[in-house]
Amino acid sequence: MTATQGAPAIIRRYFALAGQPDSADYFALFAEDAVVEDESNEYRGIEAIRQWRRAVPLVSYEITDVEETPAGTVVTATITGDFPGSPFAGLRYRFSDYDDSAIRMLRIAP
């Protein structure tokens, strides 16, 4: 995951924690009213994000690119895990509303 070194600290922390089983530290990254869009599904609020997180398989990340855009920070990764089609390359994580204390908007899409 060294490709994330140029990313803001909260995004580096997201990827450090995202490949591990659920933890209070992972959920603490999100604002109470955060929104996660995972492809066509939207999870609004921390409780919905908890349910989403518990329903998806754990994966490992190989970060291939980090780009700062006017719409936010975009991290491209290959994910590997226990799901059909693994490994899946080119998944994009767009962090479009965040600061040092919380992620408020994350969109995940191919």
C-alpha cells in the first residue's frame, strides 16, 4: 500500500483498517451522517455503513494509483478476497467530502 503515502492521513488510515475485521477504529473514520455509495447501493449514516461493512467480504488491497481531482481524492486498487471474480482490478474509491477528522462521502465503483 505504499502508493497511498501521498494521500491525506485519513485516507491512508481507511486503507490500513479496511482490510481488517470490523473495529471501532474503522467506524470512527466516518462522520455520523456519512454516506457510502458502493456501486449502485447507498448507505446513509453510520448504522447503515456498519450493516454494509458486515455484509461485504474482507479483502486485501493493492493500491495502483492515488489522484487528487477537483471532485476529491481517487484511489484505484485491485482487491483480492473470497468472492467471485477475485482479484478485481480497477476499483475506484472516491473520497469527495472529508477532512482530518472524518469521511463524509465515499463512492466505490469500477
